[in-house]
Amino acid sequence: MRIVFYLIVAAASGIVTFGLSWLIHRLSHKYRLYPKIRARDVHTRPTPRLGGIAMFLGIVAAFAIGSFLPQFSLIYADPGKVFAILGAALLIVLIGVADDIWDLDWLTKLAGQIIAAGLLAWQGVQIGSIPIPGLIVVGSPWMSLILTVFAIVLVMNAINFIDGLDGLVAGVAIISNGVFFVYSYLISSGTSEQTDYFNLSQFIAAVLIGACVGFLPWNWHPARLFMGDAGALLVGILMAASSIAVTGNIDPCRLTGECANPTDLLGASGLLPAFIPILLPFAVLVVPLLDFALAVLRRLRAGKSPFSADRKHLHHRLLDMGHTHFHAVLIFYAWTAVASVGCLLVLFIHDWWWALIITAAGLLICTIVTLAPLSRRKAAESAVQSADPAVAADASLAPFDALDAAAGSAGEPTEAGAEHVLDTLGDKRGTP
């Protein structure tokens, strides 16, 4: 029944977030608290961006309720960390709201992110050791501070960069934090029941899952409310804090078979499971980190700031390939789930190479689904270009005729358009 207490704080976070999202949605439309549509935006109608405020208040409510539950007393025994997390989250939300309203320059936002990350590190939410066999200890307090601030700022921006489609960040966060919660819940070390199952990392993951679940109905396509930079940065800083907080609670010997008590093992053997504490945070963030890395490299090569905006993120490319909005979001969910769950499987399958095979199969399926529109588009283009001129003159087929001068003004080819072309040509070819 230990999981019930996490469900209580997660439900509190979700219910408060959902209710306040409704209130913010109403107030935003009443007082026109929404920005103009930008060139890189996917949506076509003005939509409020203040959902991050509702998420933050939902998380604060969950922390407040948790303080009254004796089962979480260990967490609140060190109030400095709790206040640092809430203070850093508040700072990030204020910066995000200011950016959503006044469009702050990237240097101001980066400075605020560094201050928030520094606040967490100052109060002990920092990387003090790397949990692999031998437990590598970070050399000095300054090195720990720099490494912690870098990691937190990296995760915040990676999450913020993928916030371009309805429901994308909230869904990815639910999947990622769900997997990370299961992982940290199972392998947390300690001597008492409370230290075994009730620690800060799992608490953060639970309340963040609740906030995202409560917000997702408002953000599902077509979105009525966006979380904005405030919400995306909030999700990022809490995910980073949860990952960092768990590093001090893991004994790598429990994952390798070196423990004196064999019941500590989760069924895995070999060296690879010992690296799961390092691999899992990257696995659950594989999509945001990949998008962030590609964006930074792309902008630096173009001589621009790595934080300048453009319309070449991974979600934009999926739409340009021909995926619908809904399909693009599900593809991101699938990649996140396969990478993170596959990493977690190593702990449950005795022969870890089976976990690698299952993960590789999942990644292969994701790749095929991701690239599927390209094959349909190529087939449509080939069919149009080889069709009878009288048939190919149909205006609806023009976007798929790369040799037609009119194709450039006929709009972008889409997955639905490719299906229409193949159906149309098939019908016309079958007509006597």
C-alpha cells in the first residue's frame, strides 16, 4: 500500500492543475492574455500560454499536502531542499511567464535558468557522485556545482525545445517520469521502510506526473491552453531535480550481483545493469536531448545564437514529412517509451541481451513508422510523373509533381495528400 501515498499527492497535483487550467483559460480569453501567432508556430488560432502557472500551483499544492502525511516526513526533515525546489520552480515560472508575455532575450532567460539551477545545487540537490561500480565521487564542491548547473540547464532547454506540438511535452513527461518513478522506487536503498520507498526523487516524479495528467486534457490537440515556456521549463527543472536527487540513493552492487543479500537483486546480471543509473536519465530524455543537440549544431553552423528560434525542430520535420499533428505526437511518445522502457527492462530480464533485442525491435518499428510518409510520398510522386498528362493535370496532384513549375505554388505535399493521389490515380487508371 506504499504506492497509495504517492497516488494521493499525484492526484492532488492533477486535480488542482486541471481546475486552475480551466480558470486560467477563462481569464486569458476574457482579458485577451495571449500573444500573436508567430511564423514558427504550428497552431493557427491565438491560444493562451499561461498553463505553466496552473501546473506550478498544482505542484505547490501537492507539496503542501505531502507535508501533512507522516509517510513523507523524511522528505520534509530537510526543508532546505524542498524550499529550494519550490523556489527554483517559482523563479523559472516567473521567467517563463515574462517570456511568454514580453518575449525576453535569450541571455536573460539563460541567466535566470543558471540562478535557479544554482539555488538547487546550493541547497544540496546536486551531483555528488556517479552511481556506477566503484561509486565515482565528483572531485570538488565547485566541480559538483558546475556539473549540476550544467545538467539542469541542459534538461530545461531540451524540454523547452520540443514544446511545439499540442500535448507533446506533457505526454513525454508522463512517460519519462513514470518509468523513472518505477526505477527509483524499486532500487532505492536505505535501512528503514521510509528511506526505502519515500524519497525526494520519487515524490518529485509523482507530483510532476500528476500535474502533466491534469494539464493534458487542456493541451490535447486542438489545444485550448499551452503550458508556455513557464510550463516547459518547470517540467525540465523538476525532471532534472528528480534525476539528480536519486543519484545518492542508489547502491550499484544491487544491480550487479555483488551484494551480500541476493534478494536485493532485481533479476539482472552482468555489468550493463550497473550503468542504468547513468543511462536511464538519458534514455527518458532521448528525444528532447537529440532535438536540442541538433538545434544547437544547426544554429551554430549558421552563425546564429544556439537559443535563436527556428522552424526546423524534429516535430516540425515530422510535419513536413507528411505526418499529421496527432501522428507526430504519438511518434514522439513511442520513441520515448521504447528508449526508456527498454533501458528499464535490463533490470528485470536475467539475460540482459534479451532486453537489448526487444529494445532494438521497438526502435526499428519506430523508425519504420517515422519514415513511412516518405515512401508514400515517393510512390505518389512517381505515380503522378508517370501518369497520362490529362490525368496529371488535376490541380490536386500538382504538389506531388516535382517536375511541374506549378508545384512550388501548390502547397506542401502531405501524407493525406499522398493517399489521395494514389487513390485518385488508381481510380482513373481503372476507368475504361
